[in-house]
Amino acid sequence: MMGGLSLSFGAPLVLFGLLALPAIWWLLRLTPPKPQTETFPPLAILRSVLKTEETPQKTPWWLVLLRLLLAAAVIFALAAPTLNPRDSILSGSGPLALMIDNGWASGPDWDDRQATAEALIGEAKDAGRPVALAFTAEGSSDDATPAEADEALVRLRAAEPRPIPTDRAAAATRLSTALSGGAQPSLVLLTDGLDSPRTDDALQTLAGLSPEQAVVYRPPLDGVVGLTSADNSTEALVVQAVRPEGSSQGASFTVHALDEQGRELGHAPLDFAANASTAEARFDVPVELRNDIARLQVEDGLSAGAVRLVDDSFRRRRVALISGESSDLAQPLLSPLYYITRALQPFADLDPAKSADLATSVPELLQRHPSVVVLADIGVLPQAASEALQAYVENGGTLLRFAGPRLAAQTGEDKLVPVRLRRGERQLGGALSWAEPQHVAPMAASSPFAGIAIPDDVTVSRQVLAEPSSDLSEKTWASLADGTPLVTAETVGAGSIVLFHVTAEATWSNLPLSGAFVGMLRRVVSLSRAGGGNAGSEAGGRTLPPYRVLDGRGRLTTPGPDVEPLTVGAGEAPAVGRAHPPGLYGTEDGYAAVNLLSPDATLRPLPDVDLGAPVEARGYGRSESLDLMPWLFSLALILFALDALALLALNGGLARLRRRLSGGSGAAAGLSVVLLSVLVVATLMASPVNAQQMNDSAPQAGRLDVDQAIEATRTTHLAYVETGEDAVDEISRAGLEGLTRYIAAKTSLEPGHPIGVDIAADELAFYPLLYWPIEASAPMPDAAAISRVDAYMKNGGTVLFDIHDDALTDLSGAVSPAQKRLRNILADLDIPPLEPVPPDHVLTKSFYMMERFPGRHSGSELWVEALAADPEGAARPARGGDGVSSLMITSNDFASAWAIDDSGQFLYPTDNADPRERELAYRAGVNIMMYVLTGNYKADQVHLPALLERLGQ
């Protein structure tokens, strides 16, 4: 230990080689370099007489020193020196219990956390101790059973941060169950430094293990920040943020506003004052730019909490205001637009009509593309205005109307109201009066107003009545206590029309004076999505499919198979979890944003923990240890090059380089060769970049040359994945050869001979279908090969996975080794949800009419991509898309059923002795091939009855 530095050797015995340095010095002294000779032509005759040979007395001191340094460098390098080696952390002899936080706050320091865990598992491996590993953001499938260190390393390297809160109590329960009744463990918690619900329960559970050692890692919380809300107000866009409590120092960050393409639209500083846990950033940018914002994120946040996704409800709406009154400015409190303006102004841009001439003012307003047009007590519209509004609604606009005397007096048919209205209004003392003012009934759960509480003192004394109809209840969003409609709505084309059956001021009802009025108007405006008017479909209880979700580092990615559709109730904030991570739910035409942190979220540091044993607190950080072996070998290589140059110079080789190459005397040259050989071999063994890695890093051009590429594109070939198992690959080749002959005999397609492909090197785009037999004993493809297959599937290719001799009846539950291998492969592929081929799938009728897809076996379903449910509830054939499933999975062993020898004889019997079983297997292969080549080309023919039914035939 010197100056705070320490040095260790992986092979200290090699240092005894330093004892050979005196012998090397003596040998070098005995073998000086060959002297330089010059021939004097006039004395050439004396060469036959005088034979005196002169030799230098000794080797130059600097050359001896150079060679001694060379030898010492090689010896030290072979001793595997390490500068600042990592101290041993673990003690005891029991299993190592690791509980690792991989929730949303682990994104910024996940690499350090993973490196720390790898070092701990490495210590356990050296000590022969099992490792129990539990992650706090995983589900019940996270198995904490103690396992070998190598298996724990595989799980650790496959883990990743999740964009959801941690559940330490569940992870602690899994650890406790797995370690109960065993030896006392060494308990290590790799935390994210933040407190979470039920942490006390988790600590009590872990203390029950009676650990003999307890270590808790905490990262610094200086860079942890979360975005809790974004308010797109009239003056500016204000973003609220939170950081862990107890921070005594100020901190500054930058919030970036990005559009859907990831382009920056602006940035704003986010400054936390000392001892403050909240801050805000203000974007003073035009409304038009603010409406293009799709994502707000903290610079270098690297976590889902530092990202705020926004949907269409965030964007400020332009609301056009049109009133039938002419005295708006003279008596503002009696103006229908006064209360509307006060209610909408904080979160919408208001655009009142500039003229009372509706024939001109309405078209002018519509040219500015408002999201909502408000008509306050307008009964009769000019034809030009009526036609313009009709087209506006049909194209996706929202028309919000309020009743009043003018609308109540209308006698003609009005297409711009959601329901037929009775002439006149219902009022106290009138023909259709009630004894006392009516209260508003609670909002129904299915109403877009669900969750808005109506104060008890809100009453209605006058209203326009709707004519009874069979669909009146479906169009009613709010009603009075006696059941009469208060707010009705109807979808017209792509837009919608909403009618309040009372006035927008307080003459007919005191509703405009209440906060509920603000909430109702804001809900209507928020439902006016781009291309919208889908208010009816946006009612409470709607189900939205996952569109894009955040990963643990705050990046938008494609949803995985674990993500479920989101059921959203009006006014409810969905809970974030593994099934519903933060992200966008819906489609590219319209989606809802789900964010991690709520507006009232707080972040608290993890308190002191009690684990039933003395707790050692540590911090993360990559090891500062340095492996000196590559550096010493590099130094030796440089010294050897200098030695070679010195020999050339001393022997006159530089002057006679064209005629001859001169070296040292035999012993010195031999010593140099030995040193060079040792240096080259040791360098190849120790260098981080070995020959295989160099080969892997080179660009993969594929094994197909030009002629093979031309042949592969000239005709269609069936292809199979070479697994590395010769017997399996031969079955695949023979099977596809049999299917090729059958296809050529039964269809107009004449495929070429099947081709085996190496997914890690060959070009896959030439083949529409890859047959991939899954064998547990075959080598696992590396990540680069899996990535190439994933790209192949995304570009239109289809992979048929076939688990040989392994009954596959479900894709969940207990799995065999082959199924586990398939799951490991699929885990790295971007795949959609799967389902068994339904009876109405085009695959069942692409060539032959089939109900099942047998092979050599018949106990497995054929799994394909699941088709999305039809929103109208129609049967699947009426919808059939043009896409082809990018993958199929079975365990019926198709290849063995198709396999033939050179004479055309079948190689393997089918489980069912009925000859038709093999015929069905071949037909299944034909259907699969036709489906892959042609897609759903028969969809319209198959769906003809449903299409005619829709057309009213």
C-alpha cells in the first residue's frame, strides 16, 4: 500500500522468475553484438593471410538494461498484477442473499448497481456459496431460490430497470421463503436510496432470517428528480418537479420539450432552492409549439420518473365562442359567454366571434380550426353557417350548445342538436312545471362526466325538454333528479354535438355559478381530440390497448407481452404496475398518457434500516482497480521493438538493409526469439480483444456470394435454421425437401431445394419462411443473431418454431428444457401476443380447408399472432387484415412428418397410423407456405357473408 494505492498479483509465484534476471544479465554480457565490419579493397589479398577476428569486450550497458527491462516486464505481466484490487466484502459461510431494487429510480445508476452485484456474486462463487437473488420490481415469477453463482450471474445480466415503483415487501417474502430453514445468510440490499410503501414490512421479514452479515448500499440522491405535472396555462407551460426531501443544497436541471419525432421544441431551467423538494420550469413558447409537445424530460434523467408524457388532453384547445346576445359587453354578468369564458380561459385559447353576422363570422371562425365551437342560445342559424358547422362536426369537430329562449322558441328541424326538442321550455309555473326546482342527479359511471361531484345547492328551474326516444338514455350525459336530461350528446360523423338543456348564465339554473360547471366544460373540451368527436367512445370504462410504454431508462419502446390493455374510468388515474407501466395507451390516431408520478407525489430518502444484525452502509461506484497485465505486455512489445532496432544499428544492418539483415550473435538472437514467442503468446491470452472477438467485430457480410444470392432470389426456397446439431439439421433438410416436392406436385409453386441458414451470418431476407427446430441441447444463439432474426421478422419474414418431441399445450405454466430454450429465445424478440389458430383464421383456408395442423405428433396447437378484438364486436372474418403472423409455434414436429429419403420414402412414422395423418401434415405445410407467400388474399372471399350483411344485402 503506497500513497493510497495497493497492488496485488493473480499469480504471485511467477515473480520468482525475477531471480533469473542475474542469469539473463550474465548471458547478455557473454554475448555482445556482432561487430560491424568494413572491407578495404586494396587489402583484400591479406584476407587469406591475416585471420585475426576482433570481438567487442562487452555489451553496451544501455542494451543490457533494455533487455533486463524487457524480461522483467514479461515476468511481471505473467504474474497478473492488479492496481487497487477490490476489497473482500462478504463474511461468513452461509448463502448470499441479494435484494436488488430495479424500480424506476434505478435507471441512472443501474450499471453501477449491476457491477456491484456481479462483484458480490463473484466473491460468493470463489467461496463456493449459493446465491439467492430477488428483484423488487418483478412479479411473483421472480424465483429467489438459492442457486449456483453462475446461474445468478445469468439472471443478473438479464435483469433491467423497470419503469414502476418497487415492492420490497414482496421481494423480501420471496427471499424469506426461499431461505427459510437454512444457514444464516449474508444479506446485501442494493437499494435505490428511496423509501417506498411497505418498506418496514420488508425489513421485518428480512430481519427474521437472522443474517450473520448485513450490508446496505445507498446511492447519492443528488440527481434523482421526477416530473409530477404539466400545466399548459394561458401564459406559459408550467412543469412541476419533485426531488427527495432533506436536500440541503440547491440543484439545477434542464427540462426539454420534445415533439413526437424527438425534436426539441424548447428547454427551460428547473432550479431547486436549498432545502426545497419541489420546483417548476416555465416554457414561454407560443401555443402552437406547445401543442406539438409530446414528451417532457429532464436532461440526462435516465428514468421513467424524469419523463412526463402528454396526450391530446394536454394540448390547449382553441375554442370559438358565438353568442346570440347583442349586449355581452354592456351587461357582462347576464352574458351567456361570461361564465363560459371564466370557466375555459385558464386552459383553452378563446376566440370570440368578431361579428354578429353569423353567416360570415361562423365560416371565419372555422377557418382558424377550433377544437370546440360554442353556441350560446342560438336558435336559427343562417344556411351558410349551418352548412359550415355541419361539415365541421362531420370532419371531427365538437359543437357545444347551450339552451335559452331562442333555442326554446325554434320551430323548425335543427340538425345541429343531439336530440329532438320540444317547443318551449319547462319552467316553474308553466304547463310542464314542477313544484320546486330540481336537483342534479349524481353522474353515472358510464358518463364522460363521471367523477364530477355536483353540489347539493345546484338546482334547475327552467330547461328545454327532449322528446322521448328509444336511444335517449344512451345520449344522456347528465340528468335531473326526476330523470329528465340535463346534458345530451350525439356522435355525428367523426365529431360530436353536446347540448346543455339550460342556459350558460344563471337565469335558468345556478349551475354556471358552481365549480361543477367548470369541470363539465373542461371535460367536454378535453374530449375534443384531434380528428375527434369521439366523446361517446371516450366515456368512462373504456379499454385502451398499449401503444408505446416507457422502459426503465425513460425511453419509449414497444409494449412487451406482459403489458395488458388499460381500462380507464372517467376522472380516474390508472394505477401504474407491471401490467400497466407508464406509457401511451390507445393507437397512433389517439391515445391516453399514463405517467409514473402523480401531482401530489413526494420522494423520501430510505430511513435507517434494522436487519437484526449490524448494518454496514456502503455506496455504489465502479471499481477503480486496474489490470496491469495488458499494459505490461504492451511495454514489453515496445521494448522488444527498440531492442530489434538497436541490434540493426549495432550490426550495421541499417546501412546494408537492402543487401542483408544482420542480427546479434546466436545466443542473443535466440534469447530475443524466446522472449518474442512468450510475449506474443501471453499477449494473445491476456489481451481483451482476442482473435475471435476481432472476427466478431468485423462487418458480417454473410456467407452468400453473388452467385448464391442470384440463385436464392431466382426461385423460392424453403429454409431451415442450422442448430449445430447434425441429426436435427438433417431432419430439417429432409423434411423441407419432402414438403418442397409436395408443394411442387400440388400447387403452381415450384420451390428450389431447401437451404440451411446460419442466422448469425447468412442473409435472411431471401427466404419468406424460416423453419427453426428447437432443441435444448443446441447452442443458444447470441444476442446479435437474435437481433438479426428480430429484424427479419419486422421486415416481413415468418419464423416457424417447432419444439421436437415435446408436447406443447400452453405457453404458460411448467416448461420443459426445450420450452425453456424457446422462452429464452422469444424473450429477446419483439413479439406480439399469441393465440392458437382460431377456426376463422385465414391460415385454416389459405389452400386447403383445415381444422388442425398435425405433424408427426398431433397434440399441440399451432400458435400465431393474436388478432385484435373488433371494436364493434363483429366476428373475425369480417375484419381480416393483410398482415401475416411473423411467428408460429408448435411442437408437432412437422419436419419429421415431411421427411423423405432420396428415393422418396418416408423416414419417420407418425403417431397416428392413419395414412391421412401424414397427408394432413403435408397440407398443413402447404397452407403455412401459401399463407406466408400470399397473406390474407382470401380474406374478402372468406368474409363475403359478413361484408354483405354490413352492406345491408
